[in-house]
Amino acid sequence: MITFREAIESGASPDELRSIPVPETYRAAFVRKDEVHMFDGLSTYEKDPTKSLHVEEVPVPEMAPDEVLVAVMASSINYNTVWTSIFEPLPTFSFLERLGKSSSYWNRRHDLPYHVLGSDGSGVIVRVGSAVRNWKIGDKVVIHCNYVDDQDPTGHDDSMLSYDQKIWGFESNFGGLADLTLVKANQLMPKPAHLSWEEAACNALCNSTSYRMLVSKNGAAMKQGQRVLIWGATGGIGGYAVQYALNGGAIPVGVVSSEDKVELLHELGCQAVINRREKNYRFWKDEHTQDEAEWRRLGKDIRSLIGDDPDIVFEHPGRQTFGASVFVAKRGGLIMTCAATTGYMIEYDNRHLWMKLKTIKSSHFANYREAWDANKLICEGKIQPILSATYTLEQVGEATKLVHQNKHEGKVGILCLASAPNLGIDDPEFREKIGEDKVTLFARHGQKIASPSVNKTK
């Protein structure tokens, strides 16, 4: 793979890339099936990804006719990386075993005693399968994580409704936290030419998720002037949600956990911000009892900022916040939910839902069209990457632990084959037109709160 790296970074032609033999093994980050019980007896917070994630050589898998091999220059950490690394809410090997029971020869490849994880990536195509039509060796791409069978009729209205829908690198093997990855051709999108490898790699999963939740007709179909409460507004999906609200003429209210993050949102253009740590909300009196008085306090704080209750609540923390989200949403409002990072057993007071005609609507990642449209906005400089820190592949455990403990802003990038940060920028003139300060906003703020290990690169 070093030969591929040198060729890519020197601007090799497609013919030159084609002439380089694919090695028998490649470097990858993975968890082991024989270690799924290593954290038994520990609380979620005590489970340490630096102990479960390994970076070693693994065999290169056989490529199917509708797949491509991508030399991964950079990837990023998502919350599903955390879940995989701590074997919660269940070990991901159950997903691989289910794939292995399929009648498809190609699906059976995924059931292995190790799971190469990672659901983001940017890089260069180095091999294409015989059935691939729209992509070729040498194309610079980013990868979205919707892993679907295009021969399954249940996915042809909206591929997220496919009975066979999976998330690449989480529910499938051969993910993006590696020097090489194997993906279906319908996961590919053009790399934004003005971004570095790591800036390009951090967007696809979270940006597409936020697009579907707020912009798409499959989500909130947000309108101008609507008020949008965004939990974790400087986090992986929240940072994009704020941008979509601002771009779409909505009024975002960002909820964050520190004054540094308040400052970041103000620079991003979000004026209404709540520092939940300063407010010290206690939505739960104890493990089993929520406190409506605290919901009311949050609602009062929101109205003091924007003069009304939110039309849309961008909800992803889950158990800790869901009761409050249902309560504070406007009469007839929408609670748009996609995740449950603080717990998936949700409780809320249904009286505040049905008697005030509110709606809970679910969302999960994005279909190819939504991911493509969201990526196009990145390419056009209308949505900015939210990369805040960059680690090397050898530091993947440390980077994942940072996300697990919520000690980050935006997205945490991982250099895979790329020999250094800030490589891969092919259109510096367009980058300058957008503005370096805008492109690197999250990175600049991330450096202010970084631990000494952040931004260690090769």
C-alpha cells in the first residue's frame, strides 16, 4: 500500500495506478470476535476503545463485480465506531454472522473473526469490478455508508426502507478505518476538490444524516422561518444541522456544553445558544423519574431567546433528553429523531404529544440521492466540513475514546494512507474564495480545547 500512497501523492495516472499490484494484506483497524466479553462488568463510560481496537495487517477481500477497491487516504470517527469498539448495545459480529448466513457468496465474505470498522472515507479508486459503469481507476471519491442490494425491490422507492439496508463498516465488514476498503459502486461520490483528504472524509455520514433529517421530504422538510432546537449543536450531526437551518432560512437554537462551543456557534452564525452545563438542567430526578419543572425551565429559556417554541426538535441524544424534547416542541411541532447516544429506552409524557398534536418522526442515515445532494453542497462550498482534530490510524483507539467521552467538537478525522494532514487539495483557488477561516472553523476551535495528544499526525 505504500506504493499506492506514493503514486497517489505524486499524481500518478490511472494507467500507473492500474499497473501497481494489489497487495495480499493491508493495514486496518478492527475488533476481535474473541474479545467481545472483555468489558463485561464495566459501565459504558469505563469501556476503553484503546484496549479493544487493533491496528494490524488483514487479508485483502475478494472484489465482487459491482464493487471497487479504494485506497483510503483518510477516514473519521462516528458514534457507531464507539459502539463497535465497546461492543454495545451488542457486538457487531452478530451483524456479520447474519450476513454470513445469506445465500449470496459475496455476503458470506463478511463473516470473519475480526471486524474492520469505519463508516466514512475519502480516497482514490484503484480497482473496479466488471459491472461498475460510472467510476474508473484514479477517480477521487468520498464514500457514503448506505450499504444496500440494488436488486432488492423494497429499496427502490427509498433505499433506507430496503429490507436489506445496512451501514457499511458497522453492519458490514471491510470498513473505512484502513488503508484499503471494499465498497459497492453505489456508495461513491465525488471528492470535494477544495478540501484535504481528512476534511473530505469527515462529512458523508453525518452531513447526509442531517440533510435527510431537516431538508429532505423524508425528514422535516424544513421551511424558512421555522425555529429548530438542535441538541449537541457542535457535535457530529449537530454542526451540519445548524448550517442547514441557517442556509434554509430557519432559526436555530443550539444546545451545547461549554462556553467554547457557544463561541463556535456564534462564529458559525447561530445567535441563539444555550449552554446546558451552565443552566445545569436536571431532566431526571433519579434513574426512573423525570422532572417536568426542568422541561418547563428549558422551554422558558428557549422562548426568551427566540420568542416562541421550536417547530422542529433535532433529537439524537435519546433517553436523557427525549422527554424534554417532546415537551418543548411547539403545538403541532415535530420531534425529528435519528439516534440515542445516551440510551435507547425512551420515556416521555404522551399527554404532551397527543393533546398538543405533536409528531415524532424517525430518520436513519440517507438514501443515495440525499447523500449525493448533501455532498454536492459540500463541493459547492455551501456547507463546511466540521473537522476539529486529526489523528493517525495508529491512534484510532485514542480518537475513538475522545468521541466516546464527548471531549471533542464536530468530527475527529483519521489519516489512513495520507502521509500528512492538509494534502489532497486540488482547487486552492475555490478554497480561498470560500475563505480559509470558514473551512477550518471547527479545526481552529478544536485546537483551543484540544488535549496534548490531539492533532498528532505522521
